[in-house]
Amino acid sequence: MIERYFKVKYGYSVADQVSIPESELEKAIYAQIKGTPTQLGNAYVNGRNIIAITPHWHKHTGWYDWFEPQTGEDFEQIKRDCPNYDGIIEHHKQRVQYLLSTSQENLIGKNIKTTGLSAPEVIKETHQQIDTKSLADKMRIK
């Protein structure tokens, strides 16, 4: 399995971002929610300054940090080279909020299984064929 990386932006310059593996994602979300300072990757970041946490496609595509995808070819390369990021950030955010609401802050970032949440269902195949005839049959008014 390919490891996912996330970009934590804490300023408006290209230098004001840090790349973290998925194992540190909960810690970054917790710091953003609580506004506490924390060590993320190779940077010490104040949680109040975290602007955005997004997938870091640059780790998989080899692009420079300042490059932003613009054309269809760029997005095709993301689809081809990067693992699926659908629902991952939202799942970790829900997990952090669940652990906060149950007073289990000590479990944040430890990847310990919780009983209150299920893992996200990551879609393996992104290009699913839809059978329009069966869809039309289901939607037909009788």
C-alpha cells in the first residue's frame, strides 16, 4: 500500500507549508481544532495558524512545491500516480472529534481502533460503468 501524504498550510507563502504522512494527520487536525502548537514533520506549527490540510500530490508526482496543477494532463497524472484520497481527511476529522467528545485525547494519533467509528470505504475503482438501462428501469414510474 502506498503511503498518503498531506500538506499542512500555515501561511500564505510556499515556504509556509509542511508535508506530513497520514500517521500525523490526526495530530495536525487536533492542533487546528484546539489551536495548540505542535511538531509536524520538520516544522513547529501553531494550530491557530493552520489554514488548510490537503492531499500532497507533489510527493507522488515529483512536482515542485510551488507548482499547481492547471491542465487536464496534470489532473490525469494525479489520477494515475497518486493513491485515492477520497474521504480520508474527513474520516480522521471525525475520529478526532469523536475522541475529543469522549475525553480520549490521549489516543489521538496513536491509530488505536475505536468502537464508535468505522473506517472509510475507499473506492478502489474510480471509473465505474453505469448501466443506464437498469438505472432507467429503477427510476420508471409505474
